[in-house]
Amino acid sequence: MLNFSGVGVTPGRVIGTIRHMPPALTEPPAGEQLDGQMSAEQAIAGLKDAALRVQAELRTRAAGASPEAKAVLEATALMATDSMLLKGANKMINGGLSAERSIWESGETVAQMLITLGGYMAERSTDVLDVRARIVAELRGVQAPGIPDSETPFILVADDLAPADTATLDPAKVIALLTTGGGPQSHTAIIARDLGLTAVVAAPGLETLLAGTEVFVDGAAGTISTEPGEPEREAVAAWLKNAALLSVFDGNGELADGHLVPLLANVGGGKDAVKAAAAGAQGVGLLRTEFCFLGRDTEPSVEEQVAEYKAVFDAFEGKKVVVRTLDAGADKPLPFLTDTSEPNPALGVRGYRTDTTSPGVLARQLSAIATAASESGAEVWVMAPMISTPSEASDFAAMCAAAGLATPGVMVEVPSAALSAAPILSSVAFASLGTNDLTQYTMAADRQLGPLAALNNPWQPAVLRLIELTVAGSRAEGNNKPVGVCGEAAADPALAVVLVGLGVSTLSMSARSLAAVAAVLKTVTVERAGELAQLALAAPSAEAARATVRGQLPALTELGL
């Protein structure tokens, strides 16, 4: 038996045979020249048509994808007609190179430039190389590389997946996803969670396994084993038995002693909200408004935004819906708003900061949110992402008041916001912890990078300490303002217990995670949750914190979580 270890992304126990992602498209020969029967003008026109076809195909995929996948695919689609990519290729075509070789070299140049920039822009290099391969495939008239087809279900092994491939995984065929690269907050991991697909990322060594090898995957533990025996098969059977229990949430988030912890949903549009409401979500803890803006060359009108927001509000009549204002920049560039020349976009003009360089966009969005709220029965709260100082919080609260929105809040994603929680919360009504960004900024570890997966872990005691400080700040000077969590950490049942123990009042996650989190919360009292939180804070590492807490929660083993 061979054992491999990575980062568990989605709980689940699966036994199956593996298949590897097929090799990438072959590189056009170096120096390949234009066909003598084709002019440079014809080749440039053909390249443009191929790029547009790739963009259209990606947008078609996006239209039928989940909100998370849609956002990723829309961003990738923009890359297909990126001016820098095509201009570089056109220049080489005019120099005599074939269209295939030109787009290949131009793609390499753009990808290397993004890698040099680092951070989120380095992650976009994967999209460029994916788009490059798809354009070459179009020019050749062949199918682009992608997930292998199979008549029987299988476990997919890859270095990492291009966003376009991850977004169209069919859970009926791909029963688990294993990657040697990537990180716990990469696009691959986020979409796998959204699909409820058992997944482990950053597990080196899997590439040595032969296709057809039978393996046992434990998504909660982040482990993979070959030659599964009777104990592993019994573990799978137990998981399948519990899976039915973990698929239904009764709409009541509470602890064993009756302490209430509303369990909300992260959503990205009207259809997503309807599904979340049907799954029993007690409200929306994070409405990602980027879905209105992505894939566009111009800002959506106020009227368009009103219709989109109202569709979400109407799904949660009489319940709380927390709207995050536009979080553009970094890994979500918008052509009409984002400066793509920033040397370090993760630390640049993103989130609330875009109002300093593009004033008016935020005010118009707040107006649209207020109008949609006035036309629905939902209890609408609004929060700004990337708030770093008390003055920013105060200014945002004033903008909300001017728009007629009564409940302004802030995202706590930057360590300075956690450390200054008391003065920041003095001018707003609530805070919501975005643990994905808070972790990467606290640990100075890009959340997309597999080699930094161990650092980029919300179980890090330093991150937990900042969460504790945020809650303490919310209670300063007699205040008791709610602090929720809407990052991926809330979907981890064991970590959810710790978050409640630290004083977090609400948890928001994908609708698929509600039942599992609720089942584990029901096994502890608020006092016990506090004790486990202190154990996690005192741990010397993220791994030790997680192992210690999990060892004190027998329900996790019983439920296969």
C-alpha cells in the first residue's frame, strides 16, 4: 500500500480507479512559418476568429455553470481576446510566423510577465496558457485538451486544472479530484467545494501512479491510499450511509444547549439564491455582486443591477441578505475599472479602494441595492470589502446612509481591520470575516500557490487570534455588534465549532455545507466550543490546532467528516 497526503478540500470517502489528465496540446514547431498560400492579413483574421470562438465557447459554458464557476469562466473568457495577447501574436505573424506559433509565443510572453508580477496576476498565467492551447486547437481544427471521457466513473488526477475544465466537471463521471499542485483556496478547490466533489489538492507523488490504479480517497483527512482493503471499504459504506443525513439541513442552526448560530449561504445570483433557500439556508451571509459586472466591457446600468439584486432578495423574503459591494481587482479584473499594470494587484486597488480611482461606481451600486431592497421584503445589509482603516469604514457608512441603506458593515480581510476592530465598528453595524483573504494576508502566502498550502490554512493560530480580536473589538465600550464569517473556513465543521467558540455569531457557506456544519454544532455547547477554541489558539501550528480540535469531536468520525 502506498500513502499520499495533501490538503483535504471536500469531505467524502471514495474508492475508484484513477485516470490522468491527458498531456497538453503539442507545441507548434519553433520558427514555423506562414503557409505560402496564406497572407499575413488572412492569418491575423483567422486568429481573431479563433479567439472569438474560444471566447464564445467559454461564455456558453459560463451560462450553464454555478455562480462560482461562472465568475471563473467569465474572467478566463476575457483572456481569449486580450489585446496584449493578440497584438503580440499579430506582430509575429507580420514577421512571417504561423498563427499557431505566434499565439503560442505571445501566450508564453504574457504568462511569464504575469508570473513575474506575482500574487493574483501569477495565477492568471494559468488562464493565459489554457486560452492559448484552446486557440491553437481551434486553428488546427482539433478538440482542445480537457477532462478524459469515460463510460465508467473514475478519480481524476492532475497537476492542476484550468478553470474552464474545473468548472465543467461532471460529478456523475468524476467521483473525486486529486491534484499534485494548487492550493486550498485555488479556483480548482473552490469549484470542487461548490460541486460537492470529494477532493484533495497539493498531494505530490500522485503523478507516479499508473492509470487504472485503485485508490481510497478521504477528502476530510486529505489522504489517498492504494490497494484499499476491507477497512477502507467499510469506511466508504459508512460515509454513504451518513451522506443522506448530511444532505439535508433543517433550517435551524443551534448548539446542544440551544445557543443559536444562524447558518447562512454564500450566493452569486438569483438562481443560486433560490437553490440556497430550498436547501434551508437561514439567509444570505455573502451575496457576491461581481456576477453583475464580470464578462462585460462596460459598467451595468443601475436598472440592470436592481433586477439582479431583487432576484436574490425575493428568494429570502423576511430574511437577512448581506450584500458585498463590488470586489473588483486582483483575481477579478474588470476592463472598465481595473488597472492591469499594477505590479502587485493583491495589494493594490481592489475592493472598496476602487472608489478612489473610479468614483461613482460604488455610489451607483449602492443606489441599485437600495432600490432593490425597497421593492422586496428581505432584510438587506451591505458591506464593503478590503476595509483597512476606521476612516474608510466611516466613509462607507456615510455613503450607505446617503443611499438610504440602514445597515452598513465591513469585511475584515486585512489584519489592520482586525487589530482596529473597535474603532472601525464604532461607525458601522456589523463585520464579516473573509477568512480566505485574511489568511493569505496574515501569513503573507498567496492562496493560489500549492507550495504555500500549509501556510495558507485558516487553522493558523495567528489567524484565529485575529478573529478573536475582531470579536473583542465588536464588544468594546459596551457595544455588541455581530461578527460573522463568510470565508471558506465556515464550511469546515470542526473549524465552525472553533469560530463559534471565539464569539462569531453567524456562519455563511456554500449551501452544500449547511447540513454537515449543523450536525456537528448540535453536538457541543457554547461553553465547550469556547474550550476548544482556546485549545486551538494555544496550539503551535495549524496542523496541531486542527488535530487537537478534531480529536475532541467524536461526531466527526461518526459522520465521516
